[in-house]
Amino acid sequence: MKQSALITFFAAMLFTVAPKAHALGDKADAYFGYSRVGASLYGPYTPGMNGWQAAIHFKPMPFLGFEGDFSRYGANVGAGSQHATLVMVGPRVTAHALRFSLFAHGLGGLSHVSSTAVFGTAISSNSVSYALGAGGDIPIFLGLKLRVTGDYLGSTNAPSSQYSPSHFRIGAGAAYHF
């Protein structure tokens, strides 16, 4: 009996206090989701890579904030595998309308790429990486939103244009605004 009363109390608090706090404006958000990068971005003749992306955004001003982004990708390439890890930070501009959020960001940082052949030969490299992109958040429930993103990626170690690299990153996942 006491347990159901506590659950009812906390549910009532959640449904009455959370919308009022949310109406005051989001100060930060955290995101985690699926992400994919284009083919031949980090090595010639490599397929696109699947992975995940995590980001945190702090907004000290109504429209301007700072974002930190961490992502990891992997793919099997012929008789081996390739992995890429990106760590980037930068400014983000956000606009809100009808509980939807649209944003644009410019991120810069580092990428680490490693390739391993079946015979145990490993090659790795570090480079400067950047992303220019945008995204949107669609409200689901209270502070939880569905996020869709798209970025143009670049790296100082990207192959030359003869390999026709696809410099993109797309993603979708859950964002929590608090």
C-alpha cells in the first residue's frame, strides 16, 4: 500500500513539475544513437562504417551552446577490419519552435583510425577531424526527444578525390533535454 502511494506521489510530481521546469528552457541535452559514415572516408576502397555516436550539449545562452561529440565506427574490409574513433567539440546554434528543436553545429577535434589484416598486420593513424552539420529533435515524452542528424565530415588523412570519398555522417537516436 505504501509503495503504491509513493509511486503515485512521484508520478504526480513528474507530470506537474517536469513540464514547468521544461517550459523555463533547456539548459543542456545528452544524446546517444546509431550513426553511419560514408565509404572511403578514412581509407581508400573501404565501405561505409556503422557505429554509435554520443554527444552532450551545454547551453549558457538561449541560442548558443557548446557541444562535445564522441563516436566510434567499424567495418570489415576484405580480409580485415577497420575502426574509427572521433572526439570533437565546438559551438552549436539552436532554434526552438512548437517544442521542436533545430540546430547547426561546427565541431573540430581528433580522429583515430586503425586497420587490422587477417594476418595480424595492424596500421593506425591519428588526424585532425571536423564536422559541419545540422539536426532536429522531435518531442516524444517530457524531456525525451527523437534526434536525427546529418554532418559533412573531413579529416586531414582522408584519401584523395580519386577514390570518390563520401564525406557524410548520418544518425538517429534518443536525446534527453534537461
